[in-house]
Amino acid sequence: MKGCGVRRNIIRTAVSRGSIQGQLHDCTRILVAAIAGWAVLVATELIVLFGALRVFAVALDPGLLPSLKVVLDMGALAACGWIAGRLGRPRVMTAAALTVAGLALADLTPYLPLNVPWVLRLTINAAVDTRYVSSLITTVTVHALMFGSLLAGAHLSRPRDTPVSLGVDR
């Protein structure tokens, strides 16, 4: 009987080591997915800034370029989310959330209209003075669109569900 208890403890120890190693593997995969997403974002932003936007500047009215830049940035963030979600499988939204958290820490204003620390300061200013409320609403809307496109890209990277079979063979 006593030998059986020792065997159970050995099995429990092996399982707990396996689960810790599995969790470490998941964390590493999620971190690599977020870094890959950021790398894709950098690459697509370089293409947008130095390629696509200059081509469209020749063909479009200059007044439309800021709107086009926002749309192209949303596409770049969707690609970033897709890559992060694809590499972070099966934890797609966790990888996307880590990617968003990394982007939220920095001021990306020269490249993307994302600056979460400034939004927080603007929120404090809007609480004190109502003149800032309209600017806050606009800024929060743009941030929601940007981060929403990243999360939508991650959502699109999820594996497809297997179709339900009715059991009828043709």
C-alpha cells in the first residue's frame, strides 16, 4: 500500500512539471506572437508611409489623404492582429491583448494615431474642463477603431470550426 502512494506522488509531480512547462510554452508562444505582430505592423507602416500613401497622393485630392491614412493604418493593425492571433493559437485573443497592451504603452503618434497616455491625460482634462470633451470623444473613437481593427484581425485568424454534419451521405 505504501509503495502505491509513492507512485501516485511521482505521477502527480510529473504532471505538475508538464503543466508548468506547458504554461511556459504557451507564454513564450504568446510573447513571440505579439513581437511578430509588432514587426508586421512596423513593416506595413513603412510600406504605407513610404509607398502607398505617396502613390495615392498623386492620384487623390490632398484633403482626402488624412482619411486614407487612417484607413490604411486600420488595415496595418488588422494585419498585425492577424499575425499575432495566427502565431498565438490556440490563445488567439490573449496574443492580441498582449499586442494591444504593448502598443498602448508607447506614443506612436508620428506613425499611427495611437497615444493611450495622452488619452488618459485628456480624460483628466475633460473631467476638469468641459472644453476638452469633444476632443476626448473624437480621440477615443479613433483609438477604438484602431484597436478594434487589431482585435478583428486576430478574430479572423482563429481556426475554422468544423462544419456540423447531418449524417446524410449522398
